[in-house]
Amino acid sequence: MSGGMFAQVNTDGTIDTGDKFADAKLKSDESPDIIDKRLEWWHDAKFGMFIHWGVYALYGGNYNGHEQARGGAEWIMNRCKIPVTEYQEMAKQFNPVNYHPDAWVKMAKDAGMKYIVITAKHHDGFALFESKASKWNVVDATPYGKDLLKPLAEACKKEGIKLGFYYSQAQDWNNPGGTVARRLMREGYPNPDSTKIDNYTEVHQGHWDSAQETVPFYKYIDEVALPQVREILLNYGEISVLWWDTPDFMTIEAAWKLQELLKLQPNIITNNRLMREDFFPGDTKTPEQKIPDQKELEGKNWETCMTMNDTWGFRYSDNNWKSAETLIRNLIDITSKGGNYLLNIGPKPDGTFPEESIQRLSEIGDWIKVNGEAIYGTKASPLGLFSWGRCTQKVRNGNTILYFSVFEWPAKGKLTLPKFSNKILKSTLLASGGKVKITSIGENLIAELPAIAPDKNATVIKVEIEGIVK
Ligand code: FHN
């Protein structure tokens, strides 16, 4: 990964914007070929599981009878302004005795996911791993007392699933010196002291508890973030992804130091959220809760992360689950535009997945077992988008395979394909292998399909053609 000098942070906290600033833009001395090689598995994988888990799962979006008014349940400490000691007291109830990482990994694998990215530390600063840098970790602060990442890493290795860690590098609401993205009290609940609290957070860069500000940011970086990132990079075997998040108030110096640590895992892939993206672009772009237009991120490595309901961390009251059909079509849509899909699970405090997530994973798995060929190792559609579905492609020995995923089944089974002039070598339904007749009528290519859609989620037509689509 990248090398270079640290940019100068002046004594007054400002940054030297001289030449070194320009140096910072040079992410790495790696050649594009080496970068592409490193990302090869990730491009082929297409589908991963995001896991948001921590002490916040115990609240499940409710603080003392107050339903958190806005945002994901993993933000409850900030939005409801829970005092540091009180939040840390809650960890004494964190005892996920039903945590079975083998089962988690198996569920991910059966759903067709090829990698897992878990919150080693989210914004509440709670480490899911044993840490010498801060006692605010699962081993020291909970009755469970065991590292949660070790057995997950072992299960992933056993099952051939790549493992990545999410690490909230700047925001940390419990380890002193961490930054806070300021949120107004009304985003938590109507606290009678809201005005006073908001006035306080305004002049304290978002902090609501004096315990959060006993040391400066650089000390938090040097004494917590850097040693912890070393720990997660050194103690769990091969780590495939480092997923940074919310770079609020990050300094160039802190970002450089963190990025330097990535050399401990030479093949690691990182995202664009370490600091300002123009200085530290990372390897991947990370649209959140949205699927970009095909043109928006063309030629870039990108991964859309999304929730199955409306929250990242487990929330009791969130029943706004997307259907399996939507999730499957999202995966196809993203793949047809050249991206990856990182789909989130928010485990319950006892270590189990919500039943609704399990059901959806299983339905996605059923679809992908039959149609995975249209997803893994494919490239973006060469024919753009169309109203009834999406297309992915593979080029093999100079010829192309087009995979048309049909969402809206055509009347009488007659589907007009987008135009291409290549000779058609073979066309079948991917799931059954049944032949599909394609005829050229005037300007149009018409595929003759069964009258009723064989798969309500998406039926894939595999069309093998000569050469490459221009
Ligand atoms: O604030 C977080 C949020 O809790 C969640 O972790 C998502 C996942 O991408 N990222 C942040 C917001 O961008």
C-alpha cells in the first residue's frame, strides 16, 4: 500500500498545504496492474455480508422506553445522548451465548455471499476483539469475556469465505479523544433538556459527556486506533478488507499512520472512507443505501452497502423488511452495473440473526444456487439497462455470454431483447437448460419464452453469441 512522508500538522492544528499535501494524493506506488490483480477475487465475488454488532444491540433502538427518533439503532448512544458510564454499564449485560460463528458463516455461504465484513469497532468504540489498547472491549467489559472475531476468522477460513473488518477510525464515543458527528437531541427523543444539551454539543464538537474529551484526538489515534488496527491486522490471519467509516475530523497525519499499517496485510482492499477521498481514495467507492446509475461509477471499483430493513444495528421495532425479490433484484441490478453488493445483518444481542434476515438469506441462496453463473465473475451490461430487467456478461475465448435477468415477464412470453448484431450461437433458460428460440423480426430480436415466468424473482436467459458486443 501507500508510502510517503507525513503531511505537516501545525501546532495550531492546521495542516501544511505545501507539497506534502500533494504527496498525500498519491495513494500508492502500486501499478494499476497490481491493484487490479489484488481486486480480482473481489470483483468475481460480487456479493458480501456486512455485519453490524455490538452493545447497541441490547438497546435495540429503545432507550428507557424512548424509541430512537432517527437513524440506525447502532447510533443510539449518540442520538439519545447516553452518558459514557451508563452505556458502559450496559455492556455488563452483553452475553451472546447463542453466538455460533460457524452457523453465521454457513448462512452467508449458503446465501451465495463470498465475503464478510464485520464491525470490529463501530462508532461506540466497543471492540468485538481482545484489545490491549482499551479495556472497552468484549473480553474486558462483558460477562461473555471472549474474543468474537477469532472464531469467526476460523470459521471463514474453514469455509473459504474472505473476511474483512470495519473499523470506525475517527468517531469513537467511549474512548476519550475520539470524534463525534454531532446530532441534535431531537434525533433521539424529546428530552426536556434538549436546548441545553444541543448548546453543549455545539461548543464541544458533538461531544455530550465530558469523559469523551479528557484527551486530544491525536492521543486517541496513537493510543487506541493505531494499536487496535495493528491488532486486527495481525491477530486474525489473512484479512481481506479494511472498511473505514465516517472520517469526521480526521487529520492527514492520522490517516497516513493508519494507512501505513495496511502494509501488514499486503493484499488487503480498503475503501474510500479513511479521510478526504481526494487524498486517500482507497480501492473502492462505497455508495450507501443506493444503487448508482450505470454511468456514475463506470470504470471504478464500487460496492453498494445496504440494509435489509432500515437499520444497520439490530432494532426491535424495525419491520420494514425488503422482500427477497427486491434483494435478489438489487444484486442483479448492481452486478449489471459492475458493482458489488454488501448486504447487512444486525445480529440480536444473544448472537442470533433475526428470523426475517435468515429467511431472506435462504431465499436469495435458493435463487443463486441455480443462477449464480449470471452473477459471479461477470462484467457490467454491454447493452445498458432496459425496462423489463438487467444484463450481465462474460467474455470467453473471444465470444460472449449474455445473461438476461427478466423481472417483468412479457405478455404471451414474447420478449424483445435489446439490439445486438452478433450471431447467436445458443440460447437457453439458465435454470432449466430449456432451449429459447430467438428470432429476428424486422429490427427486433424476439425471444420466445414460456407463457408464465418460471422464477418470480428473476428468470435468467443465457445467450451465447459470437464475438464481443460493440
Ligand atoms: O454511521 C455509519 C452507519 O452506522 C453504518 O455503519 C454505515 C454503513 O455504511 N456507515 C455510516 C454512515 O455512513
